Amino acid sequence: MQSEKTTLTHVDEQGAARMVDVSAKAVTTRRARASGAVVMSPATLGLITGGAVGKGDVLAAARLAGIMAAKRTGDLIPLCHPLGIDAVSVDLVPSLPDRLLITATVTTTGRTGVEMEALTAVSLAALTVYDMCKAADRAMAITGIVLEEKSGGRSGHYVRDRDHAVDGADR
């Protein structure tokens, strides 16, 4: 269910950007899951799954990049709070014939959610796949990066409505 909130929390009364004060929020367990895909030629997906990419293990590098990105999100997005992350998982699953599905799940115990961390993890994992495989396939497309689910905090549990397909990346 979508939130009915219509005000932007990162803008003050004068319209200036601000970091949200979360000091009065309750400390709770918060989890977010995001997903996306890298669409490529079937031959490129074969190189990845066959371990034949000259730069090394694409899946391992992308997984590590996603984990590192989640941990550094507060350094990358100007108004995002730096958070202590309790757990990050990044899964990369080949989906024949032409895509690599990426899912990131991030958990923290804190005063603000980890949606941005999960989205950043997926984004950087996808960019790492592109970087490592661009010599074989410059036409790859990073697509459908979305928040799938979040829980914890005052706004409650959110699950993305599957009727809102994004760039054909939905499974």
C-alpha cells in the first residue's frame, strides 16, 4: 500500500534541501529489498555464467560492489543518513536467455530505513556487471531498478504492486 504522505521530507518550509532529523524516531529493525536487471546478449550471459570474462569473476565482483555500495550510501547520496548496516545480501541470478537479475536485501537496527542502501547496492552491482562485460557487449541495458519491499519504522510495511511493470524487467 502506498503512503498517503504528500510532503517532501528533505525540503524545508523555504524549499531548501535539508537532512531529515530522525532523532525522535524509534529504533526498530528495518529491512529493504530492491531489484533490477542487466539485459545483455545471450552470448554475454554465457561468458558470465561460464566464467569466461577476461576481467575475472563477474558475479563475485558485482556482489562485493553491491555490498560495499550499501555500506557507503550515505557518502554517495547527499541527504542520506550514514547508517550502521547489520546485514547486506546481493544475489545475482542468470535468467535465460538474456538477463542477469539482481536483488539486494539490507537490514539495520536504527531510526531510519535502508531503502536507499538496497537501491544503491543493486545499482552498483549492475554497473559493475556492465564495466566488466562492456568489451563484449556495449549494448547492455541496466533496467527496472525498484524498491520491492520495506519493513520497519513509522510508515510500516510496503510491498511493491506487481501491476506496475518497469522497463519489462519484472519477472
